[in-house]
Amino acid sequence: MIKPLIQKIIVAVNGSDQSIRAAMYSILFAKQFNCTVKAVYVVDTAALKQLTMTKFFVKDESKKYEENLIKDGNKYLEYITTLAKEKGIKIETQLRRGTPWSEILRAGEEFGADTIFLGGRVHDSSQLSYTHDIASATNIEILANAKCNVLVVRQKEIEKLFKIG
């Protein structure tokens, strides 16, 4: 008999609707398949450093902005913990600092994750070109560099399923 294919999940949380849906999906998945989940929020200190070096921020502004990002990260991780408790799932959380994609991958390796769950945007098929934002660029780097499986959650109706699940 083979072991379950997915046992340890890392879910990347950045506060976007997509990442919250990915967290909900990971919680429901963990409930259904008895997996361990760790939610990770990364404060993008690499971007803050770049903004300071290009004089977009002065050092004091950068420090204050970082403090606000840390508060936001903790708030999102607390919210994910509350969602998990609602479903009877114990979830680990971690706030990290650095480049988001590399920190998510590092967290996954440290946790021994076999799958990373990411939030993905649902693209309008009528659009001729796709727009990319920082979150999707992060997802692309994770997809390109992950040593484990990556699941991109695009299910918009996950909130409905979460309420009944």
C-alpha cells in the first residue's frame, strides 16, 4: 500500500482574495484527506530594500511600512487560523521576511511539504493578453523552482463550499 500522495501542505498567504481562497481550499482538503497544513505570509523586505535604494522611500518610511506589513501579515494568519478552527483543523502559521517566492519555497522544504497551494486569478477568456501582477510573478517563480508539487486554486466558489463543508 502506498502512502497518501499529499500529507503536508504549505499555503501561501498574501492577503489577496486568491490567497484566502487557497487557504480555504487547503483547510477543506486537509479535513477531507487528513493532511497537515502550514500557512505562510512573507513580508517582502527585498522590495522594501529596493524602494529605499531607489529613494522612493526614506529609511524611516521603509521601517514604518515594514511594521505595517508585519501587522497585516499577522492579521491574515490569525484569520486563517480562525477559519481552520471552524472546520476542526489545526494549522501552523509562520510570518517570514525576504523575497516571497524564495521564502515560500524555503518554508516548504523546512516543513517537508509535498504540495504548495497558491491562489490563482481566473482570467477572462475574452481578454487577448494577460496582465501580470506581483502575486502572479511570485506564483511563476514558485512554479518554476519548487521541488514539490504545486496546486493553483482558481475555484471562485470556494467560499460557498467552505460554508457547507
